[in-house]
Amino acid sequence: MKNKTILDILIFPLLGALSSLSLPPFNFFLINFFTFSIFFIFLFKKLDTQSYKKFFFLYGWLFGFGFFLTNIYWITISLTFDQTFNFLIPIVLIIIPSFLALFYAFITLFFYILKPRNILSAFFLFSLLFGLTEFIRGLILTGFPWNLIVFSLSKNLNFISIISVIGTYSLNLIVISFYTVPVLYILRKSKKEIFVTIFLLVLPILFITYGTYQNKEFSNSELKKNPYIVRIIGSNISISRFYDNLETEKVINELISISSPEKEKKMFFIWPEGIVPNTYLDQLDLYNDLIKKYFNKNHLIGLGITSRETSNDNFKYYNSFSILDNNFNLIDKYNKINLVPFGEFLPFESLLNKIGLKTITHDMGSFTKGNNRKILKIGNSHQELKFLPLICYEIIYSGNLSENFDFDFIINVSEDGWFGKSIGPKQHFAHSIFRAIENGKYIIRSSNNGMAAIINPLGQIEKKIDYGKSGFIDFEKRRDFNQTIFSTYGNIIFIILILLYIFLAFSFNRIKNE
């Protein structure tokens, strides 16, 4: 019995680790039919076994630990650039997956507590608990909606196009059911299981049909020329610039070289997040002469850079996206509102500072959160471009990005060098595809040490600069798309779907198996 219990326990982290292979950049999504079905069958079969009662919390935790350990290990790479953080690497490697695994532990715990009576009730309850927990994970403690199960289908654009209607969390819930549906056939007791199985297998066909229709609608929409050529810069400047005192002028010269400004054309250059080292926004005027040598009044520059403001004789620091003219004069800026814990702000800062902890990305203390997300504009009323800026990590959040939908596209600037040549930057990029489809907007992504790209409202990558390369791509024309249902109503549809699953789980629980 003891050996069997140990074997049972060992299988769960293995199943979680195997499920990681379904996520970007691998996307072996078929493996989830195997892992989720085994996971579910094991839990369901042990519900009435008293000797396993005390293990249910552990089962979920082990599955989650195996899952997160293998797909977010790259977080520790950000600790390798500053030697003072090296001692934290083995701790963080274990602590973060251990914490995130708690979400999955509560799935299996509540599955046992609610103890569904039959296979259909168990099936809907399992999907409900999984989908709801993934949603909570995306909200609690600033939220970390990274590597939701639905991201396994990030390359299946026609299938995931339905998120323009129902959103990412709703599709995530349905996809969990989809991956677990083999159990209904394997453990079937009546025709009801067959009917539900057929229905869930028909859903992907409906989703793909909708995606095909959306593709046709988009292709037939009018192609408009932008009043500015938006030139997106992808660079490959080492993250060590923050630690090796790399000369600011050298980096700016490299960015100018990549940008290749054309004097007679109206151009808006997008440089990545935090690309200019050792310099705050108010210090950029030191490099006016350098910029004026290559840029003229037809040119504007947008970039991610740290800005600062005085408050009670102290500085407040912001991670900002700023628009500058050819003299490096500020036109407008947006201060990031979704800050990265431990990267951009230190939770319980006054306490943790006393034991020597600080933020990873800078030494001035925590960034200050911006007041609101605002739409930025360039040009005049006759030739105007309006866009919504999202800085790095902000692209990962699903929901209403802005109360005002009157903008032309989304700009996302990022620094992906913190995670080296791991799978992290590729996972980060996948979020951009989902945000583009949800909002029905182009996403213009400029990245250092990552992928720069133009992603259209269908999630298709129209142009890109691949990982590890430098260059530019031009966004000259676009097709405007209708405002999506999801961008109008947000996660209301997800709430409705949750209520439907609750109804189905408890309704089937009243029915005895035939």
C-alpha cells in the first residue's frame, strides 16, 4: 500500500510537467487530452476511498508544482545579472512554483469536499473549479495570468478567434472541458455522457467556422494608410547595459542606426522599454544635438523610459512610455499602472529593505503606479493617430483595457532580456496574440531581446523581427475592425459561463447513474 501511494504521488508532478509541453513555444496541445484525462480519472476514482482523503490537497499541489516548475523556471534568470541576488536563485526556483501550485491544490481539495456523485457532475465540477481558479490566479495579489491552459492553442488562430466574443478566461474554461472530454466516453454509464461528448466535440468546429468567417470579413475590410509610418524597432542590446555602465550615447547611436530615419517621410519611431541606460526622461535633452543630426520635424519617437517627479523633496519614479519630438522634447507620456512585483515594486518594502532585499531592475526603490491608462495621440485632427500604450507586463491581462475604445491600435514596448534565451520571451509574446483578438485591434510590439512584430486583429503576425535580431518593420496600412463583443462587455460572459457550469454540475449531481 505504501509503495502504491508513493507511485500515485509521483505521477502528479509528471503529469503537470508533461502539460507544460502544450504551452508556447512547443504547443503540443494534444498531450493535454492525455494528462488531464488521467488527472481527472485518478481523482474521480479515489473520491470514495477513505485512505486517500488526506492526499487530495497534495495531489493538486503536486500537479501544479510540476506544471509551473517546468514552465516558469526562467524567472530565476533575472536574478543572475546582479550578484547580490544569486543566493535567491534556488529559493525562487522552488518558492514561486510552490505558491502557484496552491491554486491547483485548492481545485482538488474542493473537488473532494463537494464529492460529485456521478461522472457528468464530476466532469463539470472539475472544469468549473479549474477555470474559476485560473481566473482568480489572474487577479489575486496583482494577478499572474501566465500560462493559462488555453495558451496551448495560441497557434490555432481560427479556433481561438472566439475570444473576440467570449474572452480568454471563458475559452480557457471550455478548453479544460475539451481536454477532459475523453473521460466521459471512457467512464460512460448512459447516453447522457455520449451526448455531452458529442456536443463538446462539435464546439471546436463551430469556433473554427466563426474564425474562418472573421478572417473573410477582415480581408474584405478597407485598407487605410496611416498618416505616419510607424517604424517598430527590434533591438538586441544586452541587459548588462544596466550594470556595466554602458555609455548612453553609444546605445542611442545604435538605436538611430537601426531606425534609419528618412527625412522626407512622416515617421513615428517606436523604441523598446527601458532601452536607454543610466538616463531619466528629463535628462534626454543632453543628447539633443545627436538626435537633431538625424531626425527632423517630420519625426517623432516613442520609447519606454524611467521618468521622475519631485514629491516632498523626494523623487517618485515611473516606468513611462513617452512621445518625444526631434529635439527630445516631451509631447505626452503614460505611466505604467500594472507594475511587476519584485521587478518594479517591492511588496512590504519598508520591511523587506531591512533584510537587504530590493527590486531587481533598478536601485532607486519601487516605481510608483500611474493613475490611469490613457490614450495617446500624435498628429493633428486631420491626420491623427490614437493608440493605447501597454508597457511590457501589462499585455498579459485580459479584460477591458480602456473605458475609451476610440483608438487605432495598441503599442506594447518590452524588455525581454531579463529572461535570457529561455522560453519566457516566447510565452510573453503569446499574450499579444490574445490581446489583439480580444480587442479587435492591431498590436504594435517593440522589444529588446524579444520579438518585435505587427499583429493584426485576427492574431496573425503580419511582420516580425525574430528573437536575437535587430532591425525595423514599418506599419503603414491597417484594416479597421468592428469593436469586439468582448471589448464591450469584458468578462461578463465568463461570469455567465461560470453560472452555467454551476447549474450543470449540481443538476447532474441529483441524477443517479443508470
